[in-house]
Amino acid sequence: MSELTTIARPYAKAAFDYAVEQKATDQWLQMLAFAAEVSANETVTELLTGSVASDTLADIFVNVCGDQIDEKGQNLIKLLAENGRLSVLPEILALFIEMKAEFDSEIEVSVTSAVELSETQQQELSGSLEKRFGRKVQLVCSVDATLIAGLVIEAGDTVIDGSVRSKLGRLATTLQA
């Protein structure tokens, strides 16, 4: 996985820099998402692993994508085909999304609660997390009744576990010691 990231990073960086320069990050995000979906298609995957010439492969890929990809996006596809890198499009997309989130000063935060959070609770939590992280927060909420009560908040490498389940687990460990 890290090898794919290493391969994909320069392409994602170049695409992102160009998209920022052209003020078209959302458009590029859509193009890359579509191209990544195409590259993940079973039939296309067979072509990518086959012995098709790079220019033929690029033409096929561009024709499949059609109007979903503009001229500059097609140039990226052709470059990836030349270098045998079309299969890393999903990783390029993932890196592009990370760069865009960083550029937009946005962070996605996963919040798991024992019960569904009300709109007011989500707004208060979002405000508190924005102060803590110094960025706009996009909440992704889910419910897990096994938490008993409280929240588990995950933002990148940061995990804040304030659930009753984890507190009971720590108490049990302490009592056994």
C-alpha cells in the first residue's frame, strides 16, 4: 500500500497544484473520482494488466470516460498510461482528497454515539472540535448501542474515547491488577 502511495503522490500533487492554479479543485475531484471508478472496473482492470500498448490503452480509457474528463484530465490519463500507472488512479484520488481537505482547512471527524445525536448536539460538538483542531469539521455520525453511553471521536490519528464501555473496561482491568 505504501508503495502505491509513493507512486501516486507526484501525480496527485501535480493534479492538485494545477487544479488550485485553475481554481477547479471540485471539477478535478469529480474527474479523478470518475477515472478511479473506471480503473476499478473488472473489464478495464483486465486491460490494465494485459499487454495492450500504452497509447491504445490511453485511447480506450479516454473513450470510456468520454465527456467526464476534460482535455487536461485526458493528458493525465495519457501520461499515466505511458508510465503504466493507470492502476494507481484510486490512490491518486485518495491523495487528492487529502490535499483538498488540507487546502480547504477541513477535517473529517467520525463520531460514534450510543444514541442518535440531535442537530443541536451535532452543532455544539462540531463547534468544540473546530476550536480543538483549528479547522472546519465535517462530522460523520453513526450509532453503536454497545457503547452504552458517551462518544467515540476519531479524527485522523486522534481518538477520543469517552464511552461508558471503555471506562468499564479500564475499571475491570484496574480491579484485576
